[in-house]
Amino acid sequence: MVKSKEWNWEIVNGDNANIWLEASVESYYLLSRWKKQGKKTFLDLGCGLGRHTILFAKEGFNTKAYDLSKNAIERAKEYAKKEGLDVEFKIGDMLNLPYKDNSIDCILCINVISHTDTEGMKKIISELKRVLNKDGECYLTLGSKETWGFKREEWPLVDKNTRIRMDDGPEKGIPHFYADYPLIQELFKEFKIEKISHIEDFWEEKGKTYNSYHYHVLIRKN
């Protein structure tokens, strides 16, 4: 298993940080869904600067925020303090979550749990199952094997599903796990898979068009 490595949030500032303060589109759907289901305890797994932490805490969820980066946690704490919100923040590795069995109602991890290799992914999934309550749900994203990153042969191959990102930026040196539909079915066979979407994103940068593919997966603990 590769060693976990946190995002380099120290270099994410100014305009580059603003995008990480805006909650994702999916989070608003999940907020509505989980409120209707009567869920109370929410875990923002890989909280970064706290965009989803703040969203759910404002809506009255018992909110917990967890990240490997000390810098991210410190900045998210300041964000929560500024908003007058009571959030439990912890620093640590997602391979070993510091929460009791059957203690979390819902978990959100956008662009987070794929920062490991295949062995690590299996360990993280076992941790998700352990901490979720019965009928608890988790929404997560995984890099797709159709995306450009998996095809970058200059990025070191750790195992058949994982490469180490080598481009400059906050993710340099971080492992990236990539999946396809059959692999997702196998990995989450002990959960009820509520929904799987394969989404292509586009963006413009310096006059060029770029794209990437991710799987969006909603699972429920049986």
C-alpha cells in the first residue's frame, strides 16, 4: 500500500482557492435527500477548506470534518468560526477513521478517496462500512479509466488501477486510483449501490479545452 499524501493546500490561495469555497452541485441534492431521510450526523471526508462542512453545518447537521492536511483543517476551522458554526474537526488518514462503529448517518467525499492505490481503496471502503449507521449513505467520486490521467504513461504506475500524479500543483506526488464500472461493482458489493453516473467535465484554460471523466457513486449500508 502506498503512503498517503495530503494535498499541498499551502499553495492554494487567492483566486485559486475560491473554487474550493463553493459547494458542489451534488451537495445541494444530497442535503435535501438526507434531510428528508431524517439523517443527523454528517461527515465531510477530505473536507479541504470546508465548503461542504459549512453547507451542512448551516443546515443543522451534527457535522464532522476530516482531512489529512493540517493547513486545510486550520483554514476550515477559521471558516467555521467566522460563520459561528460548531463543527468537530480532526486531522488524519482516511485509511483509519477516528469514529466509532455505526456512528455516522451520511458521508460526502468529492475527489477524495481515490487518492490511494487499490489496496488502500479496499481499506477505505471497509472503514466507510464500519462507521456508517445501518441505512447510512455515502456519496463519493472516483477517477475514471477513461480520463486523461490514467493514460499518462509518464506518471508512475503503482498497480493496474493507480498512477502517481507528477504535474506541478497541489496534487503532485499524490496517488490517483482509477476505476471502471465492473471494478466499482466489485469494490462496493457489500453495499447497496443506489446510483452510478459517469460524468465528463470540460473547462477552458489558456485558450485550450480540457476534459476529464469521473464516476459519481451513491451507496447505502445494508
